[in-house]
Amino acid sequence: MSVPRVAMFLCHCHKSSGDLNRAVRIGEEALQGCRDQGLDGSDDYFMLAATVMEAYGDLGDEAHAAAWARQLVTQAEAAGSRSGQAALYWNASLLAERDGRLDDALEYSHRAIAHLGELGDSRDLARLKVDSAAVPAQTAAAIKAGRVDLDDPAVTLALLKLNAVVGVKGVFNGSGQITSMGITCALCHSTVDDSFAPGIGRRLDGWPNRDLNVGAIISLAPNKKPLTDLLGVDEAAVGQALAAWGPGKFDATLSLDGKAFRPDGKTGATLIPPAFGLAGVDLATYTGWGSVTYWNALVANLEMHGRGNFDDDRLDDASQFPVAARNRLGHVRNQPDLVTPKLAALHVYQLAIPAPKPPRGYFDAAAARRGRVIFEGKGQCQSCHMQPRGTQAGWNLVTPADICTDAFTASRSPTGRYRTTPLVGIFARSKGGFYHDGRYANLAAVVEHYDDCRGLGLTAREKADLVQYLRAR
Ligand code: HEC
Ligand code: HEC
């Protein structure tokens, strides 16, 4: 390891332990050493400087940190240090955000994303969607003609002002400056139809966004302290967990049990499910945590940090939910409670989102008709995926053994079981695979699995027909 790297590491250690003065002193000495040896144009130099700059900010010396940030950014640009610039832009963005200079913060974070993208850092793959109906015709025409730079922060701000970024809400003051921003359920549970351009189109509410890389977005946060504090692990561990999620997935249980990985080393994250077709379904989530309204309350309070009340004694079980028990997440109280009054309307709205019908040509109708007979007969699918919702009428949970699958994700839920996934709108949720973690790449693989598991003895044609029937749902 190079000297600046060692210093950066030490600087981080002292910062995390709260000894900011020591962090700054060690960092400054190493930076001086670099300058003495003529190493002050290297990537490592700028990355260390970015760390020290952040420590000055933490010390409350924000004016010094901000002035220094401007100077360092110019130097790194002149030296052509890409990693250095990326690190500096991030930390400058963090400082600006803390200062309330959100326009600057956005500008810096945009530049950082651009650099990370060029460095092959996959973090820029976090695909947000744009609602074309919210964009005025003139702007839309300019986008089409290629006259709008979608990487320009001013464009992002304009789109946020139009409320056109699906699932992201900006709050602007009287003079049009952004003062805060937040996310909505639509970030994950809506997408667009790409009718205008990839990622830009009409809103499809309730459809899972299987392009969205939630882990990559969270890992862009310059400050991971809320996560490291909650989970009681270091930044590297948080980074590893987030990087493993990949597109279309999120781990809603990580902040309750701290289990980032399965025993086989794969991520513990699950696919983002659709939010449509849930009316008439008893338990929600892949493992049946509770009703839709129970889960809405959990997500609003524990995942999205809305300020409300939330209660669940099951989260006091410290052996199953060490993080939740330690942080008393089963007993959240806020005055005033801003969440509960919204739950009724949210529930009604959600249950009213119908499952979309597959487009013409998505399935072979004759084969699908034959497939239905298999589904309800020889395939035994109907014993769990009952018509018409595609899940059991009543208590809709089964044991992992019932579907010949491992118990990992089930064991992270108070139920210890899997919920029979309602089979509606299959075409709108086939990207990313099937089953809670996308382990089966396509429907043929799912059917193959059931044939093995239940010894169904389906012929090749029966399997193919069954797949067409599923595609028709
Ligand atoms: C960061 C992405 C993300 C956001 C934001 C999000 N969810 Fe989810 N949602 C998920 C994932 C992943 C699951 C699957 C969790 C599981 O089954 O363990 C899920 C599951 C659900 C389910 C259960 C669906 C089913 O098939 O039973 C409902 C209902 C739901 N979310 C509602 C909401 C609401 C309401 C909000 C906003 C308050 C919201 N979600 C915000 C990712 C998200
Ligand atoms: C014993 C109950 C049971 C039977 C029988 C059963 N399933 Fe399932 N099915 C489930 C459960 C539970 C899941 C959720 C598994 C998971 O997410 O890990 C599921 C998931 C699925 C999925 C994936 C849905 C998605 O969006 O991820 C498909 C497709 C499916 N089943 C089709 C079938 C077919 C076809 C049959 C008959 C050959 C069948 N199932 C028989 C319980 C059952």
C-alpha cells in the first residue's frame, strides 16, 4: 500500500472513532510528505485530500473545507486525476449539502457520477425513469432532437420541478432553488413504457422497476453513517452488501436482521415485486409478513423513514431480528404521526391497481388453453395458485419443503414460510427472473422445477403449454 493510502486508511479510522483532530493531523502530515516528494498530482494524493477535507467539514470548519475543495478540484482537473476528481466531487457534494447549498451539491454529484461512469464504476447504472406525460411538448421535442443534455444537473432540476422523475420528489423554495428531496413508493413499484425513449415514457404504476439499481443508488450516498450505525458494521461491509444486490432488487429485511448474504454467498436481496393485483390476496410480501396495509406501514416508517407510528412485537426477538430489537424498530413513535393518516387512502389506491393484461402476441392462445388444463389438473398448480387470484383463498403460506426450496428467505420472516405468489400480470414482471430472488431465469425453468419437485411427469409439450398459459395470465 502507498503512503497516502495508509494515511487515508488511518484518517478514516480516526474519523470513525470520533478523533477528528487526529484524523486531520495525520492526513495533513501525509499530504505534506506527498508534496515534498512531488507526488501531489497522483490519484492517491487527491483521494487522501478528499478524506481530510471531509474531516475538516466534520470538525465544523466548513468554510475552510469548501474553499479547499474548490482549490483541490481545480488541481485534480489540471493533473487529469480521474479517481481523485471523483472522490473530491463526492466529498464536495457532501459538504455543499450540509451547508444547504443543494444546487452545488447536485452539480458536484453529477460530475462525480460522470467520472465514476467513465472509470467503469457501475454505480451510474442506477436507472431512474422519466414520465413523458409530465414533460411539456416543447421540452419533449428538444429531448427527441438531442438538444437536451440529460446528464446536465440543470436538466435534472427542471425535470424534478415538473415532477417528471418517477418516484423522486424535489421540494423547491420561492426562488426556485431545491431545498430538499425524497423518494416515493413509485421509485421501485412503478416504471414507464419506454414509448418515448429507453427510460422515458408513460407511467406504469404498480409495475416493478426491474432496471433500478437501488444498491448502487444507496452506495452513492456520500454519508453512510446512518447505515453503518444501524447495522453496526463498517463502510466496506455496507458497500459489499449494496454492490451485491444488482438491478431490480432490494433487501427490505437487511435493516432488521443485518443478514446481507445467504450461506452460499449470494445476496439476500429479493426482486422488487409488482404492487398490482393484490386485492383479494391475504398476506403480502414473498414471506407473508402481514397484510398490504401492515407492510405499507413498515416500509413507510422503517425503510423510507417517514415520521409515523409503527408497532410489531415480533421485531423484539433479538435472535431473529438483532438489528430491529437493538434499535426498538418494533415500537416507533413520532409526534405528530404523519404516516398513519395516509394508510387508508394508500391501501385503497393500491388494491385498486389492476393487473395488466399481456399484449397481443405475447402468448399462443391455443397452447395457453391446453396449458390451463394442465395447470388445474396434472400440474397440481391449482392446489396453491387458486383461481382467480393465483394464490390460496385464505391463509396463503406454504413451507419451503412444499416447493422444494431453501429456507433462507423464509427464515428471515416471522412466518418462516413462503407466500404463494399471485400469478397475475406475469409479463410485466418477468425481467430479472422468477421466485423471490429471481433464481429461475424464465418460466420454463420454473415449470421444470415443479416437474422435478412434485414428480409430475409432464411431457415436453405439456410443459410448453403450461408456459404459454402462465404467459397469458
Ligand atoms: C427501494 C425499493 C422499494 C420502495 C421505495 C418501496 N418498496 Fe415495496 N417492496 C420492495 C421489495 C423489494 C419488496 C419485497 C419485500 C419482500 O417480499 O420481502 C416490496 C414489497 C411490497 C409489497 C408486497 C407486495 C406483494 O407481492 O405482496 C407492498 C404492498 C409494497 N412493497 C408497498 C410499498 C409501498 C406502499 C411503498 C411506499 C410507502 C413501497 N412499497 C416502497 C421494494 C420497495
Ligand atoms: C405447494 C404450493 C405450490 C404449488 C403446488 C405450486 N406453486 Fe408456484 N409458487 C408457490 C410459492 C410459495 C411461490 C413463491 C416462491 C418464491 O418466491 O420463492 C411460487 C411461485 C411461482 C411462480 C413465480 C412467480 C414470480 O413472479 O416469481 C410461478 C411462475 C409459479 N409458482 C408457477 C407454478 C406452476 C406452473 C405450478 C404447477 C406446476 C405451481 N406454481 C405449483 C407455491 C406453489
